[in-house]
Amino acid sequence: MILIDTILQGVMLGGLYALFALGLSLTFGVMRLVNLAHGDLILLGSYIILTLAGSLYLPPLIAALVALPIMFVLGWALQRFLLNHALHDDILPPLIVTFGLSILIQNGLLAIFTADSRRLSLGGIEAQSFAVGPLNIGVLPLMTLLAAVLVVLLLNFVFFKTALGRAFRATSDDATTLTLMGRDTRRVFAIATGIALVVAGVAAFFLATRASINPSIGPARLIFAFEAVIIGGLGSFWGTLIGGIILGVAQTLGGSIDPEFQVLAGHLVFIAILFLRPRGLFPRAFD
Amino acid sequence: MKRRTILKGIAAGAMTSGLGLPALAKGVKVKIGYVRPETGPLAGFTGADDFVLSNFANSSTAMGLDIEIITRDSQSSPSRAGDVAAELIIDEEVSMMIVGGAPETNNPVATICESEGVPCISTLSPWQAYFIARQANPADPSTWKPFDYGFHFFWGLEDVVGVFTKMWQKLDTNKKVGFLFANDADGLAWADPNNGLPPVMNQLGYDIVDLGRHKVLNDDFTNFVNAFKQQDVDVVTGTMIPPDFITFWNQAQQQGYKPKMATVGKGLLYPQDVAAVGPAAHNLSCEVWWAPSFPFSSSLNGMSAADYAASFTDATGRPWTQVLGFVHALLEVAADTVKRAGDPTDPDSLTEAVAATNLDTIVGNVAWPGASAPPFAAPNVTRTPVAGGQWRVGDDGSLDLVIVENSDHPMIPKAGDIEPLN
């Protein structure tokens, strides 16, 4: 029974990793942009939600919903005025720019919000769970997983059912040809990053509610997010979710053997999958 | 003429106008370097610095001392801490160094000072992490040597072990203790089977359930919760950073695991960290090395611990922290040294003065050689008092750290009795 519980907890942990990874999956899939500041942008989102909840006395969930359009504008502006200038054939400039951005955000948050721990309180839901047979399922972890599923469904809808999604996919497949067809890829990119930050905003809500945050913790889960994207395969949102879940389960199973094995187990599974399927489990893009 | 001779000449001139202050301190500008983690994960150590430093500038001027504190940011990186310490000594020509920001900041700075022959006063890390960890062979006590320029005041692991076990003994438990120590310098030292908690706990008849060290910023504690639940562990203890403790505590509650006590070192020290736990923080316990109720007062401005904490809250709008008292005490010791030194611009003269310190500070008495430190470390180490506290959450969500265990230091007033978590 402990084994089933361990796997279940791992699946729900995977939901969290997937939420962290989906924004990356989007920017990476559409623009081949490796955004090293993604973790810090999520953290920035958490502080925006906290500020909205604290200064406007909004309930946490409403504050998060208000924060989402702010995150979109932020992402759009970030891409339009900064990242587009760094995106060229050379892959190094975007890496350096986003790395610098990561440091800027961390220290900016430190200057404004100090190093104190902060947390968005949901009024006790954090500790609640319900019993399914002998198992206890935490309400907040389950919400996290469901949010990840919902985000995947919405992203898939945008990608495969709308004109915007067609532009995203076309950019991903062949940006040069798209430009020849008269579409401005820089605009497509700006909208893509805007959406990626909306997803980051969802992750930010769960980051701020599940435990306390401080300005330095942004990059901590970036590596798991990257691994989830790679395991799942580029361009597939379901793949990213599955990747996150595989990583989560590997970690909880590894941790049940020895806590020091917890993170390593995740990395080992990542390497094994990279070895067996170098392009991930469900790759969509070919390059 | 050498710089130092000139300075001595100027100082001698200043002495003729002597206004009650001993020796040469009056009128001579003394530069003190202060390496601190202003940014990065250790930034919590410097949260009170702006207030403490400006407060110090006022009181040292009022005392007729001309002390310039030159600060440098270690960015929470040990290698950068060493670099900026060297920069302070070589470029800024500081005569003395102060540092207080966990072993990751203290140790590289103290090591640079040792090799450059500049006195270094440090605090805010258990003395073992300062003294033993910097030895050539930490595993072999016979090779341990004292330092010439390092002076450290704080408590040791023996103090927290004593406080923790005394708190647990006051409750009726099954004597099973679950370990939640993180895989970092603190966690490894506290859980060390030879020098940490385990030997004392074994002696007192406690059963330890230890699965191993967990990663810092761990996202899942299922394995710990399951093991503790299965083995019916009554007491959990560890050194965890606040986010990790909250992750564990949420999972424990979700899984219906309810220990009688949770005593967490390092992670539950600040009100704002505990506030993040929410109502579930009620009766969590931790070590207390400084609180407004400590019966000490500042040698700089005469303020009691309670007044000083209150003025911090007035000035910043933030709750007091345990670090506040220690950063203040660090500056107290530095100012006292400058006052007593024969030549306060000469590192060796300052070193002699620090080595003979006997000062009642806002954190208690600081004196070298440390009377309560083991003989091999006494020239460098002195211990300050530690008590045990429990957080009480009021109906309005207000937090109060109540001192419930003071048997090692009865002068610290006890404000309540220990209560089980539920």
C-alpha cells in the first residue's frame, strides 16, 4: 500500500513539475528559446499574486486570475523589447540574456520584497486531504495536477484549433518560410512568450501556496522542468505532462529507497530515456 | 616614513586632546571590514543590517569613536566571500574584520584574515562549524590547532542538543525521534553520529528513525511521512529551511500523521518564516538564542533586548529576528576592541585587544578565552546562551515565541510550559 501511495504522490508531484515545464515547452517548442529565467519569472508571478492579494485584499484565487493578464503583458513586452533582439541563428545570446535576466529578477525581488519568507495562504486547504480507500489524497497536490491537465488541454486547443496555433506550429516548423508568407515571426514570438508567462502565472500560484517562497528559490526547479520537457519530447504538451509525471514518480520511488537517492533517481531516468529515445517520448517537431 | 608611523604620529597628536577615552581610539579613523551575504539564499542573515548599522553609526559617534564599517556582499558564495575579504584587507586596508552569515560566509573570511594577519570577529554559526570544520583534519582531534586571528562567539551543537532533549523529556512520548536533517553543512553536522545529536540521544534512551539526509528545497517528503507514521514516531526534529518544513508539514497533515512534537532548528527562527506555516505552526518548537525577553542590554546604547527589538520594529515595520541581537553584538565587540586597543589601526594591537575581550553585550557575556568552550578551542571560541522556545499562534493569527526551557541558563526567564502539538 505504501508503494501505491508513493507512486500516487509522485504522479501529483509530476503535476507540479509539468506546470513549471509547460511554459518552457512552449517557448522552446516555438522559438527554440532556452529561457533560463523561467524559474525566476514564475517566482516573479508569485510575488505579483502575493502583492495583489496583500494590497488589494483579493482572495488568493482571484488575485491569481488578475495576475494572469499582467503576466501575459509582461511576457509579450519581454519578448518584443528584449528577447527578440537576442534571437538569431546563434543560440548563445538568448542563453546569456535570459541568464542575466534571472539574476536581475532575483536581485530586484530581493531589493523590493527582502529575503523574508512569504506565502499565499489558502486558509487551511493546504493541509486537507480526502481518503480513497486506505490512501489519503492531498487536496492541493490534486489541484496542482488537475491544473496541469487543464493547461495542457487549453494549450492544445490554442495550438491545434486556432489560427494563432497554426502560426505557432508553422513558426516551429519553418520560421523562414513563414516570414516569406508575410507573417511577422517576431509578433508570433511575442504572443507565444505572453502565453508562456500566463502558464508561468498558474505555476506561480501553486508555488506560492504549497510552501513559502523567497527571492532565491526561482532556479531550483528549472532543471526538473527542462528534464520534463526533454523526456516528453519537443512540441508535445501531453509529452511534457507525462515527462513531469515520470520524473515525479522516479523521485518519490527513489526517495523511498534512500532520501539521498531521490533527486538522483529522477536524473537517472532522464538519462535512460535520453539514451533509449534521444528525441523524447512524444516528439512532434523535427529538427 | 611608513604609513603606520604616520598614523601613529597623528594618533599621538590626537591623544593630547584626550577626552576620557583610553589610549588612541579617540579621533583616529578605524576601518573595519564587514563581509555579509546581502544577496542570495543567505540574505536572511542581513535582513536587519540597515537598521543595526545606522544605529551603530549614531552610538559610536556619540561615544567619540571614528569607526568606518566598509561592507562587501558575499552574494552567498563562499568563494566570493573570500575574494571580497582579501579585497577589503588589501585595497581598503581595513584593520579588523567582522562577519556573521553562516559557515559559508564566516569560514572563508576567517581563513583569509588568518593568513593576512587581520583579526576577524565572527558569529552566527555553531562553533563546531567554525572551529572544527576549518581544521586541516577535522576527523582527528589530536591535530586541531587554535587560530591566531579568529574570534568567534555563538553557541555549539552541545547547547542545542541539550535544549532539544530537555524539551522532549518534559513531555510524555514513546522516545522515538524522526530525523529530518537536510543535506547541507548544518544538517550533516547536527546529525553527525559522533559529534552531533545521536550520541546524546542514545545516552538518554531515544530511538532514532533516520532515513538519511534530504535535498535542500525538496518537493516531496512522502517517504519520511510514511516511515514516521508506520513506526509511530512521536517527535520529529531536523534543520530545515522554511519552504522544506512547510512542504513536509503539509504532507504530514494530508496523510494524517500527527507527532507530539516538532522541534526544528534553523528553519523556524523568524516570525515571518513561522507565519508562512499558518495556524499549523501552533506549538512548533525551536532553539532560541536571542529574544526580546533575554535579560541583557547593549554596551553601545544601553538599550535592553526588549527596547532594541521594539525600536527595530518601529523603524522598519518588521518583526524582530534572532539575528538582530547578534549583528548588534558583533558591532559591540568590535567597538569595544577599538576602544581598548593600544593602536586601533594596527591589526596586531587589535588582535591583542580582542583576545582579552570581556564584554556584556545584548546577547550575553562575550569573553575570550571562552570559559565554557572546550580548552582546545577556548582562545578562539566563546559560547552564548541558548534556550528552547515554542511558537504560540493567537486567535488573531499573531505569533509569540514563548520560552519554555531554560534549565541551562536560568537567568533567561521562562514564559510558559511546554505543550504537545495536539
